[in-house]
Amino acid sequence: MHYFLLGSSVMALIYLSAEENVHLFQKPRFVGVKTGRTVTIYCVPSNPTLSIHVKWYKGELYKKQLKNSHKIKIIEKSDKVNASITIKKVEIEDSGTYFCQLNRTLGPGTELQVSRYSDPQTILRRSRVKDVIIFLQAILLVLCVVVPLVQIYKLEQKEDAIYEEPEDDHIYEGLEVERCGGADLYEDITVYARDTEAAWEVESPDQE
């Protein structure tokens, strides 16, 4: 009886020691898929003969433990298959890091990145629309620069036309006062104008 208990204790210690020395590997380490796909992540222990019960978590803090549901399917390890978790019809919110755990040992984690499916024609149309928008923005930018410059130029031309000084009027340029006999015309006129007191003689009818 004592030998039986001793043997059982030794086997239990060996089993526990084997569990503590187990290392976990996850395959694949990174998965990038479109929405609507199905993703399977495997948890592989370093000791394949060891029967283990694996837990699955999502997130760095391991607070969200995953359970079987209509969307998630968890398969335990057996002699024929490795432990795994399958996520059906993944969505954007399913993106994150998934960890498997054996006792206190955690797997290295698998990063799942889910992106939306985009039709190539849709992508091409979006690219063309983007190019058109960029072209229109460039035209508007040029107009915002050119139009004020043109207005300023026109305003300057208008001001120059308003405040332009008229040319000097040279109508009388080149005209000289004529001189008569070396004396000014005006002086001659005054000379002739001096003998204004002329005697008027009126003949009488009686004079012959």
C-alpha cells in the first residue's frame, strides 16, 4: 500500500513537472483576411503526447475568455488533432490578438486583422473621383491667386487714367507781336490816338 501511494505521488510529480515544462506554439502568428471569411488558429504544445485542456482569450489583458457559440468553435486537443479555435464570418470588430492558455502557460498570441472587402471597380472610381477633386482644388487655388492680381492691375490702370495730367496747351506758342517800323504796334496806336482834339469847321451857308 505504501509503495502504491509512493508510486502515485512520483507519477503525479512527473506529470506536473511535465506540464510546467510545456511550451505552447500558435499557428499562424498573423492572419489578415477580408470580412466574411473563416479563420482557424491552432495551439500546439511542445509535448504532443500530453493531454491538455486549452483556454482561449482575446486581448492583451486576457480578460475576455472565449467560449463556444454560433460564431466561435473551440476544439480540444486529442491524439489526432491539435487544440484550435475557429471564428466564422469574421467582422472588423473581430480584429485583435488571440491567446491560448495551458494552466499558467500562455501562447505567444496570434494577431488577426480583418479588413472590409472592396470591389476593384469601386476602388478605381474612388481614385478617379479623388483625382478630379484634387484637379478642381488646384484650379480654385490658381483662381484665388490670379483674380485678385488682375483686379489690382485694372484698378491701377483706372487710377492712372483718372489722374493723368493733361498736356500743356501751346496754342499761343511761337506767336510774336508784330512790330511796325521798329516800334511796337501798341505804341503806334497810342501815337495816332493822341491827336483826337481836331478842330471842326462848319461852313456857314453865307460863306463862299
